[in-house]
Amino acid sequence: MADIPESANKGLENIVACTSEISTIFDVTLLYRGYTIEDLSEHCGFEEIVYLLWEGKLPNRAQLDAFSQDLHQSMNLPSEFMPVLEKIAATQAHPMSKLRTAISHYALLDSSNVEDISPANTRKLALRLTGAFGPIVAALSRYEQGQKPVAAQPGKTIAWNFLNMVRGKAPTAEEERLYDTALVLHADHELNASTFTARVVASTTSDYYSDIVGAICSLKGPLHGGANEAVMIMLKEIGSMAKVDAYVADAIDNKKKVMGIGHRVYKNGDPRARILKELSLETCKKAGLEEQHRMLVRIQETMESKKGLMPNVDFFSGLVYTALGIRSRDFTPIFAMSRVSGWSAQVFEQYANNRIYRPRAFFTGPTNLKVKPIEQR
Ligand code: COA
């Protein structure tokens, strides 16, 4: 067998697969359209971020109001969709599999020309889907728990509505702000696996909805979006602060992955984890989750000192959602509810400057076989 060429790259590490103006990991932070995530998460709401990602600039007041109104209109799900969601929720599937099927079905209810991948049409479809995403996640969650979905309230933000819909209880201003910040932090992230998936599907000039369904399938995995739920499972398994050190030592000795730790690109820490760690402390204290917060900090410190590995966005996000009263089965779907904004922006960009993705595989199998008649095999 020939030697594997140096250009072969398992995991495509450091491979530049496209150009993009949307987001990038820059120095020690993350930029959306040139603004740092620290600046954006402090000063902008999720609706503003969606506008920024899609349009390339921050909206003025009139633009934001008009855009939010359009986006919020699609929070009202079609009535014929509700029994479908109820049936999907009643299956035994993983929440992300339910979400995948639900979004795929929602696409079928769109009677417009969804095959039209022009900029104007893809933006129209993205508005329809991005506004509906939270209500779909919330309805699936409530049906799964034997509860009726809660209707959207016009004039309220996506963050407010989602918390109200999923919990059946209006959020405080502080809760709304924290959840809104979590949405902002998850909105886009350069060429991560699900975004790359969306761009690969888009590169075939497939339709917008297919691009997003492909991305959802990719986000589902525990090495990607599934890690936030896995962190909470890990905290439960550890049980208490007193057992943290032994758990981490065992993970290091036995080369077990500690969920929410490590990142392909950030080697000095993920800025989104730093923001969530700081913002979540007060809410965790109020929710009686201070010990869990301290456990995470201890895991973080130990992994950093022993392995040089730092937390990623998923490390603190699960605890934030728990403190907000969201159950862990909904964590990865709510990652998607934010990331749909970034996937959409990236798909617009892919369609605008397209070439089909078609890399090569280095063949390591045999090349000299001949077919034997079936009776002789
Ligand atoms: N716990 C323990 N060790 C880890 C680790 C973790 N979470 N993440 C990476 N490592 C170790 C690897 O075992 C490897 O060690 P080795 O060189 O001794 O074999 C080294 O760090 C490099 O890791 P690698 O798996 O090559 O990193 P990657 O770039 O391929 O993968 C992640 C990046 C994020 C998938 C990986 O860090 C991971 O699986 N993290 C846990 C899941 C997670 O939190 N995902 C959310 C991502 S936002």
C-alpha cells in the first residue's frame, strides 16, 4: 500500500474549506461580522444578532422592529402541524431525532416554491423556520411530558416566548436576559461540524430546509451539540463536590473524555464558556445549584492543570438551562434553536458563492480482486 500522503487529514484539522465573512475565531475570542462575542452578548439581543448574521450589519431601531415582527410572526405554528408534533413527541426517539423529523415535516407544510434558492426566497424560508424553531422545540417538550403547548405572545422576544412556552411560566427579566445571552452565544461558530454539514448540503444546490435538517443530524452527536446534556449527566454521576477529584483522576488515567472540555480550535479557552461561567453564578445560586457550579469550576481547574484542556461552550450551558428550569432532554434542541440563525447565514453565503464540496479519500483497500462466481465464494 502506498504511504498516506501528508495532505490526508483525519478530521480536516486546520483545513480551510471556504471563505466566509460571517464569523471567526479570532485571537482569543469569537467574532460575528467583526464584533466580539463579549461586546455583542453584552449589548445585543438575539433578534439583533440574527439580523447581523443575515444582513452583515447591525440594524437600526426601525430595521430591528420590522425584522423582529416578521420573525415573531412565524412563532405561531400552523394548527394542522400540532397533531403531527404530538405524534412525533410520543415516540421513544432521541429528542434530536424528534426535532429532525419535526423540522422536516414543517418543511413539507410550506406550499411555496421551496426549491428556489435565490437570496430573496432563502431569506423568506429562513424567517419562517427561525421564528418557528423555538415553538417547535417547546411543543415537542410539552407533548412529551403530557402537557398542552403554550401559544406565542406577540410583542415578546424569542427568548421570553421560549421560556414561557417550554415551562408554562413567564420568565423574570433576569431569566429572559440570561437565556437571550445563551441564544446569542450559540448563534454561529465558523465552520463547526453542523455548519459544515449545512454548507455541504447547500453546495449541491439542494433546498434550504434540507440544508438545515442535515445540520440538525450533525449537531445531534455528543462530540458536538450533545455535550451540554452529557455534562449534566456527568454531574449527576459524580454526585457531589467530594467526588469530583476522584472522577477526574479516573477519567485522565483511563483516557475517558470529560464532556464540555476541549476544543479543536480554541486552545486557550472558549470565550463563550467564560461568559456563561460568570453570568450563570447568580442564577445558579438562586436555583440551589451553587454546588454544581463549584463542581464544574473544580473540574475545569483540574483539567486545565493536569491536561492543559479548557472548557467549551457546552460546559456551563447545561447548568444555565437547568437553573432556568429547562429539562436536560431539551438542551441540544435549544442549541439548534439558536444555531439555525447561523446555519441560515452560512447557507445564504454558500449559495451566493457556490462550488460543490468534493474532497478525495485516500484509498487503503485492495486493488487486485476478481469476482468469483457466487457458488465459489
Ligand atoms: N476529556 C479528556 N481528554 C480530552 C478531551 C476531553 N474532553 N478532549 C480532548 N482530550 C484529549 C484527547 O484524548 C487527546 O489526547 P491524546 O493526545 O493523549 O490522545 C487530546 O486531548 C486532543 O484531543 P482530540 O480528540 O484530538 O481533539 P479533537 O480536536 O479531535 O476534538 C472535541 C475536539 C471537542 C471533539 C474533544 O475535545 C471532545 O471530545 N470533547 C468532549 C466533547 C465536547 O465537549 N464537545 C463539545 C464541542 S463544542
